[in-house]
Amino acid sequence: MKRIYKQPVMIAQGGPTPIPGEVKSAALWLRHEALYVWFEPHLRTTTMVQVFGTGHDMPDEAEFLATVQDDPFVWHLYDVTGVGR
């Protein structure tokens, strides 16, 4: 049986956030002035995700997952699992 989960995430300065399971796709939304990611996990692993602002530096190996607009900012969710290893 599959499930969709919701988890809060922090902006890049907070560092990566562990997400249970391998995340293939996600939605990033602003709710009550906090960022949340909705995801359907695959496999029994952990995905590390991190939020970056438009124009901010990020690792070359980071893989894009989702974007949300928070006027005047736009935030982007990236999979950073294995980055820097």
C-alpha cells in the first residue's frame, strides 16, 4: 500500500532534512508561513533534501525536486543525498 507524507523543511541555512524513503517526486508548498514537502517514498532508504533560494549556490550533484513561490522569494527543493561524500 502506498501513502503520501508531509514533512516540514528548512531553507538552506538549516542544512539538509532527512526524508524517509527514496523520493522520486515531491511537491513543495507554503502553509501557515512554513515550508512543507509532500512526497511518496519508494524503497526503504533515506533521502536528504535541502531548500535553496533562486540564485543561491548549491552543490553540482543536487537534483531538482520542486519549487514554491513565497512572494517576493522563490524556493527550490533539491535532493542532496550523497552530495559531498
